[in-house]
Amino acid sequence: MATDHIIATEDLSIDFNGFFAVKGVSLKVARGSIHALIGPNGAGKTTCFNLITKFLRPTAGRILFNGRDITRAKPADVARMGMVRSFQISATFPHLTVLENVRVALQRQLGTSFHFWRSERSLNRLDDRAMALLDDVGLAEYATLPAVELPYGRKRALEIATTLALDPEMMLLDEPTSGMGHEDIGRISALIRRVAANRTVLMVEHNLSVVSDLSDTITVLARGEVLTEGPYEQVSKNPQVIEAYMGTGHG
């Protein structure tokens, strides 16, 4: 695998009792890029995500991360390697404060044993880092609020902050703007652009305006296979892509 690709899949396939949800997908994600995975409903986008992040095991094919074969690795192993996924359903601790949510993620990264013998000093240090992360995602003013009380779009920002707390080399975002109003979409898009400045982002996204605005490269899936790949200007004019999207109303 070329060193400029952080992730590469080779002929990735998964078959559920004879139905191929993903079939022969060879995907290369350039290091430092924002790469979008799009396609009509049922195209295999989330299944592909689940394969890459090891929540599903492929029937055939290989997955390489930084040149290392991770096809048989466990989800926790690839997270430790620096590939972290943010889920479509917001995954935060609702009754902890916004600050505590980020601090939990920071403690997970450092290892809890460190905190038993210098707890106060280390927790203070974590608070400083947690506040810096909250500031990065525009949530500093909500630090003492229970996460359950955050508006929907701000919960997604908190989820991104907790993902960033793990300091991933690569972030995988599953529908980061799903269910959001216009203002929240703009805020989260700007946040994704910011966090992608020094890491790689692979995202599944239905909102084509977000995709066109953020993505360096777009891979279009249809019926579990790669239909085409390239920059938005090229992909959006592809007759097969237009045909695949007709009648779906979204990406």
C-alpha cells in the first residue's frame, strides 16, 4: 500500500446468506484528506463503515491501516492504533456534565491507573485539556450543563469533542449532520473542516451540500459496489450517479 493512503481496502465483501451488502470494494483514503462515502439508501455505506471499523468481519478481502493488515483486528485494537469512529446516534453520557463527558474520554486515553495516586493534580490537568477541547468545538459555555440538556446539534459537537479526546489519527464520522437544522449543519461542517486540519476524516453523509463543501474525494456506492470515485464536480455529473439517485431525494 502506498504510504500516502492511511486506509486501503482490497476487494472487500460481506455476504449475508447469499446477499452481498458490500461486494468487491477497493477503497483508498488519502492521508490528511476528507473522504466522503455516499450513495442511495441500501447502497452499503454503513456496512462498509462497520467493516472498516471492525464491527463486522468481511467474507472476503483485506483492510490495511497505515500499511498494517487489520482485517482480523478487534474494534478496540484499531481504536488504539488511532482510528476512532463517531456513531450516527449520539453517544454521550446524558447525566454527566459536558466537561465530565470529555474528561471520561481523556481518562480512557491515558489509562485509569495513572489517576489513583495523583488524582487531584491529574484531574486538574485533564480539566484544562477538556476545556481546551470544548473551546475547540464551541462548547466552553456549556461545560457545567448535563449533556442531556444540550440541543441536538450541540450534542453532536460534544460527541466530536469526546472523539478528539482520544487524539485519533483518523476519524470516521457516520452521518454527522443527520437530523440537523441549517444553522447546526453549518456549525458542524465548520467544525469538521477544523478538526480535519491535522488528521484524516472518512464520513458517511446524506447531505450533498455538506459533501460538496467539505470533501476532497467522494466514493459513490450503489448496491454494495463502487459506482465511481473522484471530486464532487466530476462525480455529480456522472450519468450513473444521477440515475442511482433518481427518486431517492438524497444521498
